[in-house]
Amino acid sequence: MSTNFDERAATWDDDPAKVERARVVAKAIQDAVQLQTSMRMLEYGAGTGLVTQALRSSVGPVTMADTSAGMREVMTQKIAAGTITDARVWDVDLATEAPPDEHFDVVVTVMTLHHITDLQPVLSNVAGLLVDGGTLCIVDLEEEDGSFHGDGFDGHHGFNRAALASALSHAGFTDLSFERCHEIVRDGRSYPLFLATSVRKADDHRS
């Protein structure tokens, strides 16, 4: 997966639909969550950082993580150019690695989780990165018939809301809310996207 995204990274932002999608979902997040300029934000699966760019003025320091070296290079170039300020880039795969010992007030992930076969380690690691009461914002595909990616795709064909809610609860999240936030039109078909927001439960045993 990373190799495919490596090849597409340099021209990713040339697609107006991707730029517009980032703008629309960022606005949905701003409307759903009371963001503050003191909040530390992590975007996981950040791609070229388009969603972080759109949210930049609403939050504090930002960290962008992606497993694709090509995408990380584009983000690094944006930071160097001043396009994204007070930012850093992480190379971390929460599906296979323990997260760094840091905490965030909000974690955002957009069109990333459906690529991850086993969600539970990722959700648990995200919970570990959030402060008690911190917010997770997931934007992803509603459950679909597999036509979005086509044959050979080994991720999720979107998400059944009840199943995702159960996985989030198991990982330590509560106060879950879903809403439709956008759609992707591909080959003449419309694929709705949802925004799911949830809060990390307080942990009495957490240091």
C-alpha cells in the first residue's frame, strides 16, 4: 500500500476533488468538535497533510503521521515552505508499532482506517495517544459492496457503523456520534463518507 501512495504523492494535491474533500471534512470536524488553538493534534494517515492544512488555524501544534515515505516527503516540504506551521512528521505504523510516549488532545484520521486489516491495535494505540477526554475524529467510507477499490483489495469495504462503534468501545472510547459528511464519486457511483467522533474514556490507572 505504501508503495502505491509513494508513487502518487507528488501529484496528490493536483486533484481538485482531493483538495475539496479535505476542505469539506475539515469543516465537518470544526462543526462537530470544539477545537481550540491550545489543542495538540495528530493526524494519522495524513497523506500530504491537506486536512491538517485546512484545520491548521483551529488547533495548536500539529503532528502528521503516515506510513508512506512519499507522502511524508511532501509534508516535510510543506513545513519547510511554511505552508504548514508549528508541525512535525512522524513515521509510525500504529498497526504494528507501539506509539511514541506522547499525548494529544485530538486525533484525526481521514480515509485511512479502511486500508488497515486489523483495526483493534490501531484504535487501542490511538487511545493511548489521547489524553483522558481527548477526541478521535474518523472520516471514512460507509459500508459498500467492494466496488470502491475493486478486486484484490484486502482492507475494509467501508464500515458498518455498529461494528465500528463496538470496536471503538472495546478500545476505550465513548460518546460516539456519526454523521454523513461528504461523498466520493467514482466511475459514476457515489460513495458516502461519515464523520465519527468519540471521546477517550478517563482511566484511573493512567499516569
